[in-house]
Amino acid sequence: MSVQERTLQNFNISQFQVDLLSWYAANKRDLPWRRDQDPYKIWVSEIMLQQTKVDTVIPYFYNFLEKFPTVYDLAQAEEQEVLKAWEGLGYYSRARNLQHAVKEVVEQYGGQVPDKPKELEKLKGIGSYTKGAILSIAYNQPEPAVDGNVMRVFSRLLNIEDDIAQPKTKKVFEAVTSEVISQEDPSSFNQAIMDLGATICTPKSPACALCPVQAHCQAYKLGVEEQLPIKTKAKKNKTLPYVALLIRDDEGNIVIEQRSEDGLLANLWQFPMVSIQELDLEHVENWFYAHYDMRIQLGERQGNLKHVFSHLTWQLEIYEATLVENRSESATIRLVTDEELVTYPFPVSHQKMMHYL
């Protein structure tokens, strides 16, 4: 007997499907990407929803689809334009990977988002969850779409105590979901599980009294619903201190720089930052000249800002500065006007600094 067969031994799959889908039909959320089964729209929405709340995504989704209504529009767009449309949503590699994959769809599949698992999973940025979401929601194929939300729901329903932080655990939930998913309406089934996790079976204080599948929930019967899922804590977040410089020249232009094309916030623009982990404030001007070939005069401190990423935190001390001499020939450094500034894609932390200008 397989793991999923043992796990589902006393689970009434057919009645669970009826109860879940009946609830979903009456209570499903009205979300813009659910108004048709366009695979491109569903793909965009699922990439945006990674690590991001639905309410945050909705206005970005509308704006993105207005700018890039088809795969052809996105494939032909300039990367900086795509990053600008993504500005503030975070995790910018998602946008770059999406555009890279869309170009492949245009070149290799005639602009038609693939409906075969092996073709989809070859596209950049599409993992097992996004693949399952596109195949089930857009193409109505009985493919599991398992993320942390879905693992939480099924860990409680079936009292699964495997650590969901372990990559191998996802395979367990994918196997279980494959057995339980509705063969007739997999599109609604996967979206129903998503809605259940978002509105009822929440991470803290789940609303078990309102749950449409409470009768099937083993964790509820045992009174352990708040102890599941089991998840080991991530490594401690590392804090990095920086001085962020709002530099103007004598004509009022502002110095900005483009980040590296690799790594965190790749290709976005920012105000120059100097790491002060091993550098005193009084040495910032000399360091800046040595690295940028630009001589500045440090001015008043304007404020501070903390920005938390998933794995590290930026502690930013914000200073105004004056550009005294500019000998830089770097293509990644620009002097722009206030009007031009808003046309460049900036990360959230640096957008917040703009009010000091």
C-alpha cells in the first residue's frame, strides 16, 4: 500500500469533492483572472501571486495586462518597461523569467501557451505549482497545484505531520492531491482549495466552524488544527547597514545607478548605496570617489529606512549630498531630472526615499 493510499484509507473522496465544490460555487472570490480561462492571464496572475497577497496583486494585474495584453506584447517589450510595470511588487526575477518564458512561447509554440506538462515545465520560472495551476485552471486537466497554502489545507484535512519546509514533503502532497482532485472539474477543485486556504483554513485561527469540509478534517477531530502544518523555521535574517545617497549636481540633476544584471533586484535602478558594515561615515566620501570616480560632499542626514527581504534586511541611513566633480564614464550611472526619475524602475525601498528629494 502506497503512502497516499494509507493516508486516504478512510477519506471519503467523492463526498469531499461534492462538499468542497458546492461551497466554491456559492462562495468563490471574484478575481479578474477568473473571468475567463485565458492561459496567459492565468500564468501572469500565478507568477504575481507568488509570495504576494491577492489584494496587492489585483491592481498590478490590471495594469500589466493593459500594457501587455498578449504574449506578443510582452515578448516584444523592453525589459526596463516590464520592470517598471512590476515596480513595487517585489521579487523582480519573476518578471524577468516571465518575459523570457513568454519569448519562448512566441518563438517555439506560435504564441500558444503549452498544454502539455513537459513543455510547460521547460519554460523559465515555471515550477510544479505554476504548471499545475495553468494546466488545471486554463486547460481543465486534473493536475495538482501544490503550494504552501494547499499543503496547509491537506496537512489538516489528513493530519499529515511531515515538515512542509522539506522539499520532499511537497511530493507527498502532490501524490495525495492527485488522488483527491476532481477528474470532472479540476479547474474549480484547485481554485476551491486555494480559496479555502485563503478564507477559512488560514495559517492562524482557522474558521473551522464555517468550514464546508469540516466533517472530513482529521486535525479538527483531534483538536490539532492549529498545530498543523509542521514547518521548521528558516535561517535567521541577516541585517546589512548602508548609507543611501541622494546626490544632486549644481543644475539639480539626481545621480542614480543601475544594479547588476545578476542577483538581488537585478537591473533595477537605485540611489547610490555605500555599505558601512566596515566603513565609518567620515570615510564615505573617499570610498565613493574611489569606486565611482565622482567626488561628493556629504550633507544632512534625511532619515532612515529598514527594508526586509526574505533572507536579509537593509538598514538604510539616508543622506543628501552634492556632486562636486564627475569623472565617471560608467554606463550604469546616470544624472536625471526629477521628471525623468519617475520613468525608471526602482525597488520599493528606494521609491520610499523619493519624498526626501
